[in-house]
Amino acid sequence: MIPALSIRQPWAWLIVHGYKDIENRDWPTNFRGPLLVHAGLTMAKCHYEQTVADLTAAGLCPPDLPAFHDLPRGGFVGWTRLVDCCIDHPSPWKMEGRHGFVLRDSRPISFVPWAGRLGFFNVPKETVPSFSEASA
């Protein structure tokens, strides 16, 4: 079994494409290691548009961010490595007062449809390609 975490779009895309190096959560974790990134099924267009506006205002919106309808949802989109959990971090992606899951070595994979869950969840190794590469 391998661990996974559901993250709403466009945040999941930003993580696996190397832009976002912190995932903000209300809860801490002791987990460290490779993590499969699941793009949640829910994404309202108004939420996407507000997120793009906020990222643009902060100078964080990448020029290659896909349009609303082009972001895959409801499945695995990539890998990352969770290396720390902190309250304070210099990353511009860290929101004050929340727990930040510090991420490294993120990369996309071909989309694999899968139902997500809240919190960390485990999936069979055979579910996605490249597990051996991610765990190395």
C-alpha cells in the first residue's frame, strides 16, 4: 500500500508541477516520505477564478496554469515527497497559523481515476505507475 492525499485543484496541479512547495492543513502529521497526489473531484469555477486572481495579485500564478476545464479531477495526478510539517516557513505558499506540509521532488503522472478520501489514505501499489521511482 502507498499513501495518498486528496488536494483540490488548482492546488494539486501547482504541487505536482513544482510551483507549490507547501500544503496547508488544519492538522499536523508525523508522516514523512513519498505521497501520491490525488486531485479532488470538487472544484467550483468561481473558486478557481478567485484562486487565479489571488495568485496573480501575489505574483504566484504561473503562466502555464491550465484553464478551469483542463484541470483533471477525481484521480491521481502526481507524486511528491513530504519532508516536514511546520507552523512557520519562509515559502510564499505557507499560510499563517496553519500546519504546513513541506513538499519536495514533486512531479506529475498520467491521470489515474480514483475516488478520494479525507486525510491520508492508502492505495495498492499497482494503482499507479512509477511507485518504485517515487520511493527511491
